[in-house]
Amino acid sequence: GRQAGMYRLTYRLKTPVGDDLTAELFVMVTPALVVRLSCELAAPHDTRPVRLGEALQTPVKKMQEKGGWYGMEVRVRLRDGDGDFANTRVVSDKQLSAMVATPDGGNGHGIVVYPSELLSDAELTTGVGRLQSWDGKKAPKGEHGGCRLFVGLMEDNVYLPRPAYLGEGQLTAGLWPSEAAVRQRLFSRHTPRTLQMAVALNHCPGVTCSEPRGTVDVPVVSAAPLRLRLAPTAAPPTASLPSATDGPAWMHTSAALALAAAAAPRNCAPLPAKVAVALRDDFECALPLGVVIRLSAACVAPAAPNAPASAAAACPGIDGASAVVNASGVAVFKRMTPRLTRFSTVAEARAPSGGVVRGALVRLRFTAVIGIDDSEAVPATPEDAEALASEAEELAQLQIDRFVFLTASRVPVALQLSRGGQPMRADRAGALVLTGSAGGSLADVDVTILNEVGDALTWAEAEQAGTLTLDGKKVDGSKPLTGLKLPSSIDDVARYRLAFAPKQEARGAGGAPTLEAHFVLKPEPGQPARWLIRRSGVAAGVTGRRAAAGPLELRVGQALGDTFTIVLVDEKGNGCRRATLAPGVAPILTVRSGNDTGGPWLVLGGPAAAGVNGAGQPARCRELLLNNEALQAEAGGDAVWQVATRAYAHVGVSGPASTNDRPEEMLCVSDAQGAYAQEMLPFKLLAGPPHALELEPKSKSTLSARDLRTRERLPPLVFVVVDAASNPVPVDQLTVKPLTAAAHSLLKVTHARAMEPEGNGGARWSLRDLRLTADRAGHVAPAS
């Protein structure tokens, strides 16, 4: 063995005869000087990479008691020139402390030589511990065959300044890349890079041969936080990470800066420059291919620039744009054009001339997503997909907000109709309705072409951009619109389509689409001109031949209120409003045909006693005044009277039915003042419903001309079915109740047959085999 100590060497010589010859030699073997070091990483870094920029937390019991978790542990063993440590000189506590001591409290020399890729001034604390010897035996107490170094330790109350590329601040415990390594983008977030770290101990006379050295391979990956930042579009791949204020000059970090900018892009025009977004961590490490940067653009109010996207209107043309992150970690948005058709929120910015410019404040929000749905951003390998999946949670937290003030363009985006200089607004149903007198024309409707901020374009500007048409015919927008004719009936409307078509060159450049404005002309009644009897079932406003369906057919006793109403109309026959009625004017309904004696008459019936005559029959007249009590409640504010009053709930017509000799009667509506033209309505009076049975005169004389005897067979009696005005009424069947003598209860009236029709009319019925009988025990009955 090569272990230090006293060795006995025995030499034996065999002889052909006798005993073998032997000789002994004693040799003292002393431990070799330490020539080099054997280094290895302790758990957990012996099986997984060191994460740059992350606190290294290796638990060490003794050091835990001092109040901390410590850095990466490097185990160092002392070796001789052959690389063996079993016969290496064992050092004492004092010697080992001298070998690992850092002169003057500095760092690096004699302890650890950092590779150029790492910061050389990271804090280093050493801990001394006993290591087992080669044969598994422990060295004597106070003697050591190696040491333990802890790299990247951050002790309590010890802080290191951040390197320049990270800006101001303090570092936490751990290993950090050098600025040169960051500029060259040497590291990766998922593929380890192996760095060789050198360990050198101080020379200890009698123990070491000069300064013993050793190396250890350290695999590292970046653990720096991901950043989403704007970048110069022409930046080389190895440039330092851009600051948060980089980006085009027209993009700003706050709404206030955007509103105070000297220059601003214009809506409907390409943005002045490309926009580059860098997705890297603080050590310039990019992600594998497969990430997309998405842009959401929303119009926000200057008072609430950070309103949620759901509460802000999107900015078409740039909202929803996306760009794939390349291998260098940069996504570039090319030639985006905002196309706001209308500024939902108008902002005001300071113009370079000192005035005020109206426009829109747009918030640009950049976010990063894994582009699994984008064919251009699908991860190249399953390993890349797995790596991106591990970054998904951090990616979801990344966001950049920038603000842009867009000035209004001179592109037509809306049509505004105005009347008499006042802009027209849509009604609650969303329709744009213009009113005027029925049958007239509108000559005071102007059209204004607006840009997206609501400013009016001059007609010269509009003509350069496109053509204005009304129902397909070209019109001159500098003058009021012509040819706007209102229908004659208030139940009709006229619909018009106003359109502004951009010129072909504007369409080819993706310019504004055709603008349209649909509006309706709704006629209103004119001044009251005449009375109108409107038949039930005829719509309001229907006049002329469509309303004249021949004479009105009325039955005796039929309620006129169910048949027609009386309306005050204009010259076109449209019902007027009550407010236009002349004071004190009310319609008078008159029967103009016949006479007071022979009729026809208006018959009045109702709950009031005044509505009946002394005989209990409905009162009748030839003329009836309909006052305001007769105004129809269902008509709202229209001047419509129902043919009934509070005193007379039922108004009908009675009199002789119309015949060939007298085919028509006439109703008239007028007013006492003669303010409006009267209305004449012919009508035919038809028999009403059956009301009574009457004996024909011949049958009456049969019963009254002589004394009647019992058991005498009387001649047939003929009855006539009549209405309330004694007009014959045909019926299909007539049944007579048993007949009795009204004057004497002892007299009985019998007949052998049922009622039989007389002739073909159905109104005359005969009763045959009529007899009178009396009880024999009775006395002679007086004439009845």
C-alpha cells in the first residue's frame, strides 16, 4: 500500500535443500506533499444545474445554527502528484485555515477562480470540515484531508451592488453572470451550460507544493425573471436588454405623456414605425420557439386610462394583432393601421401651436401566450413544448402598457342628418324619423359628413373622398336634400337610403367602407278641414275610393257606435289631434232624408229617464249633438267621437226599411259654427231583429166585426213578424204559445194545427182551425 507509515520488507530465497533463506528490511514511508486538488459538487447540485440569479440554499447544520441557508457546496480533497489522496499529507486545523484564508478579506485569490462568464466578486465563505480518508478511516481529531467551500453565500448584513446591466440595487445570494456573458447571450433557461470553476489553496510550507489547484464543472441555467419590454427594431441580437422607455417616440409610458406629446400618429394611416417587443429574462435568455405576443388596443378615457378591456372600446386595425417571437426573443409588429370609425371617447391634447387637438387616447397592451393555435408558433420539439409549459404561469403575468394619442383623420366615417340646423337623433327604437305635413315635402334636411371625432368635413373634402347618393341618385351635399316627399296618409311612411361611397383608390388601400344612413319620413296630420264618418274596420287615414264601399247598411235598432265613428280630418283625410279643434266646435249627426213624421229617426236609449218617452219607448230625434263626452277614450289625443253620449249609451236608427222606390237614406255630420266641411253618408235601412207579432188588418176585422160563438170554427188568422219599427221580418220558424182569452178565464181558445207560413217571404204566418169553448156549468160569458 501507499499509505504513510513504517513498512517491513521481507526477502525470501528458496534453496534446493534445507530451509529457505530470509532477510528483512524496514522502510519508513512519509505522506506526500499536496500537489493538486480533487473537487466535486455536493448535493443537490451534483444532480441538477445551478440556477443563475437564484439564492443557493444548501443546508449545513453548523451554519444553520448561525442563522442562514448557504451557497453551493464544493468538496475539496487534497491529492498528491499521482492524484491519490490515501497517502497525502494530513494537515492540521491551523495549516488548513492558512491554506483557505482569503488575504485582507478580499475574494478570489487563493480560494476560487471564477470563469469569465460569472461575476468574480460574488461573496465566498469557506467552512472547514473533515473528509474521510481513502480507506474509509477518519483522520485523527484536528487533522484534515480536505475542506468544504461554500460559493455564492450571502451572510447576514452583507450586500453586494448589482452589476451595471441590471441597474441599481442589491444582489441576493447566488451565482450571477458577468456583463460580457449577458451581452453575448451565452446562457439558456432550459439547456445547461457547463462552466469550469477553479479552486486554488494558499501555499503551506511542508504541506503543499506551491499553490495546489483543482477544477469543478458547474452546469448552470438562467433563473432570472422574464421581462416583456419594447426593443429597438434594429437592435443586434447581442445588444444589452432594452430599457422600459425604449420604443417608438409616439408611444408613451403614461396617458399624461401621450397627451402632452409634440407629435402623434393619425387615425386611418399606418403607424410611423414598426414595434419590436423583446421577451427575454434579465440575463438575455430567450425562450424556445413557440411564443406569440398579442396586442390589444382599446380607446380609454384620460381620467381612467387603466380601465378594464371589457369597459373600453376596441381599436380596429391594431386590436388583436399578433407577432411570433423569434429565436432571439424578439417579436416585430409591422405596419399597423388604426381604423377607428368613431371615437367612443374623445380626448384633447396640446397642439404644437398651442391650441387643442381632438383625438382618441389608445392604450396598447402587449401580452405573451404560448402559440399552440398559431401554425407559425408551434414548438419545434416535444422538449420545447415541455419547456414552454413550465413557463406558462410566469408568461401569464407579463404585460406592457403603452399609450398613443391618435389625431382624427379627414376620412369620412359617418353621415349626420340635420333639420333646421339641428342634428337629428334616432328614436328609442333606433330609427331616424323625420316628420312633416301629410302630402307635403321637406326642404330643410341637410347632410353633414363627419370624421371619427365628430368634426364636419367640408364638402370639398368629401367630394375628393367619394360620392353621396340618395336612393341611388347622386346629390349635392352642399345644399339641402331635395325630393323628400311625404305620403298622403299618416299610416304610410317613406323610406330613404343615403349613402356615401368612397372612391376606388380609397377602397384599394383598405379605406373606409360605404357609409349609409337610413331614415323614414312620417307624415303628420295637417290642419282640420272636414268631418269624416269612418266606418268600423277601415283603418285611420284610408280615404277616397278605398273608404267609399257604397251605402252603409244599417238595421233598425242597431247601435251606430258599433258601425262608425266621427273623425275630424285634414284635406288628405288624416285624423287630426284634439288640440287642433276650434274652441266650442262639436259634431252634429243629422238624418237628412225623410221627414219628422215618417222617419227615419235617430232613436236614443240608455239609463237616463230622459232617454225614453212617456210611453216607455226610446226617444227619437232627427238631430243629435255629440259633445266632448262622446270623444273616444281609446283614441288618445285624436279627435274621434263615438256615436253615444253619457245620457244615451245606445244610439240607433229606426224607421221604414229602404225599398226600391226609396233605396237610400242620408246621414250628415256638420258643426253649428260651419268651421269644417260637412260629411254626407248614404245608408240603407234594413229591417231589424224580430220584435213583435201583429195581426193583419183582415184578420183583425174577422175577430171584431161580429160576435163569436163557442164551437165555431173561425177562419184562418194571419200574423206578421215585425221589428221595432213595424217592418216585416222574415223568420224560418214560428211557434205560438197556447192562446188564452184575456177577458175571461172560463173561455178557452184552441187550434188544431201549428203556425204555417203564408207565401214565400217568411214574415206572414197563419193559424188555422181556431175555436172558442166554454164549460157547460158556467154561465154565459160576456163578449171578450
